[in-house]
Amino acid sequence: MALCNLVTGGAGFLGSHLVDRLMEAGEEVICLDNYFTGRKQNIAQWIGHSRFELIRHDVTEPIRLEVDRIWHLACPASPVHYQFNPIKTAKTSFLGTYNMLGLARRVGARLLLASTSEVYGDPEVHPQPESYHGSVSTTGIRSCYDEGKRIAETLCFDYRRMHDTEVRVARIFNTYGPRMLADDGRVVSNFIVQALQGRPLTLYGDGHQSRSFCYVDDLIEGVIRLMDADATGPVNLGNPAECSIRVLAELVRDLIQADLPLTSQPSPEDDPLQRQPAIDLARQTLAWEPKVSLAEGLGPTIDYFRAALDS
Ligand code: NAD
Ligand code: UDP
């Protein structure tokens, strides 16, 4: 019999790609979203399908459902969005995860938490292994998200210890691809949209800060392998190919063949200087590593934004 999957945040960027993979595998999917940063058009292809259900719901409220697996992704991921209402962001991470763990416990479901590299904060250890405990501000403008995910991880492990709830924790590093919002403020979508519109590309600070960008298809494959694996985690999922933000801007500009200036704007508060996942654990336990290079993954992402802006 097909497994019944609950995907919270299923109308968002990552959630909708996960929904696609589960539907294509012949499983049942309940997509739950409050549409804060998600869109119905991301999952429109499944509306009306007999194995698909869509629920408008906020994870900060409890819900009763019968499911086998919970993929808990609901939470805004872009700094612009999670800082819009930081108290709500913290509630979503704490209460949302608490409610989903309560559901998992009641029905005996396995829960996978979409955690983040932000639990490492502005890291003093580089690259970051799962054993690194992080350097996170409790009071800054990123804290609602970073500390929210840290308490969400803590809840998962306490439910596991106290109630034997089956949990999986994925620490996801910067991921990009089609269906990111054009105005979501993250660097890949910003640069592509700016270049397509013939505007200067905005470097925050000098552009020497780094990130490691993973293409969405690779990331979703890792998340699915972790859910199926006999491993609780936390497991880092990301592409270890590190790149400075300036180099990313130059790459996007070259791929779009736009002769545009790079402009410097002030650095946001608490902006981490560097980030690169150590993925030895994912390689060993999930036999997973990313396959798509940044230059390869930017192609379909640029095509997506070109079509989105045209329409
Ligand atoms: P996204 O903003 O596109 O998707 C989040 C989804 O959750 C949206 O559909 C939004 O409407 C929904 N949502 C937000 N708050 C909710 C609430 N209270 N109740 C119900 N639904 C709610 O972001 P994304 O990039 O798809 O990220 C998905 C998950 O992965 C998030 O938990 C994020 O923290 C995590 N993550 C993403 C990245 C990345 O680079 N994309 C990196 C690390 C972690
Ligand atoms: N950034 C930038 N220009 C932009 C948007 C972001 O230089 O238009 C920088 C940002 O300051 C950070 C990096 O790009 O150093 C990644 O930012 P993003 O918001 O995508 O992800 P996060 O900071 O959460 O990793």
C-alpha cells in the first residue's frame, strides 16, 4: 500500500520539489501550507490527483491527521521573509515542530526536520562537521531563525529519548533552483533577476563572504535518502563546492551575458563570513553526494526566472 506523507511547507520552494518526487514515486501526499512564502502554482500540477490533498493550515496550530511520514519543512527560509515577523518565525520553529512531533508521536509516524546550516551561526570551524556546536547570536536579527531551528532540533531529540519517536534531522545548506521567489531576497534569485532585468548586481559588503550552493534536485535526493535511512542525524546536506558571493555574481553575469556593474551595499547584521558543509557523514550513511555543479544548476534556474519574469 502507498505510504501517506505529510509535507509541511509543501507549497514552498523545496517542499514543492519534494511533493513532485513523492507523487512521481506513487505515494500519497498531503501538502500543508499557510502560503506565507509558498504558492499554489508550485503544486498546481497535482491538484485534483487522487493521491494528493492540499490543506491550508498554520503549523503553529495542532492538527489531527493519519499519516506514515512527516516531512517538516514549514518555515520561511529567506532572511527577508523570516525577519519580516521574527516572533512568528520563532513560533513556527518551536510550536510548529512541537505540534508536528506531537502528531508523529500520536500516530507513530517518522518525522524529518528540515534544519539548517544556520545552526552553525558565523562558524569558527571550517568546513562545518555535524559535531561542531556552532557560534550563534541569541540576540541578533538572524536569531529568530537560527535559534528557532536549534530548539526544533532539540525537541526532535527529546521526543526521541522520551517517547521513542522516530526522527531524522537534515541540516540543509544554501539551496537554489527553479521555484525560488523572484523577490525572496536570497542571493541566487536576487542576482539572476537583477541580471535579467539589466540592473546592477548588489554585493552586500565586499562580496568576499562565501556560501556553498546546492542544486535543488541533489538536495531533495539527499532528504529522501535520509528519511529512508536507519540514521537519525543530524546530517549535513549541501554541496561542498564553496564560492565567494563576488564569484557567484560574476558567474551569473557571464551566464546571462549581461555587461552589468557589481555594486556594494552595506553588509546585513550578523552575516556569516563563510559556510561549507563537511558531508562525510552523508557520503557514508546515505551514499549521497551532490552531482550538479553550480554552473550546471544555474542554467535551469536562469531559464525558470526568464520565463517567470516574461509571464
Ligand atoms: P520557502 O519559504 O520557499 O518554503 C517554506 C514554506 O513553508 C512556504 O510554502 C511557506 O508558506 C510555508 N510556511 C511558513 N510558515 C508556515 C507556517 N507557520 N505554517 C504552515 N506553513 C508555513 O523556503 P524553502 O527554501 O523551501 O525552505 C524549506 C525548509 O527548508 C525550511 O524549513 C527552511 O528553513 C529549510 N532550509 C532551506 C534552505 C534553502 O537554502 N532553501 C536552507 C536551509 C534550510
Ligand atoms: N547577498 C548579497 N547580495 C544580495 C543578497 C545576498 O551579497 O542581493 C549575500 C548575503 O549578504 C550573504 C549571502 O549573499 O552573505 C547569502 O545570502 P542569502 O540571503 O542568500 O543566504 P544566507 O545568508 O541565509 O546564507
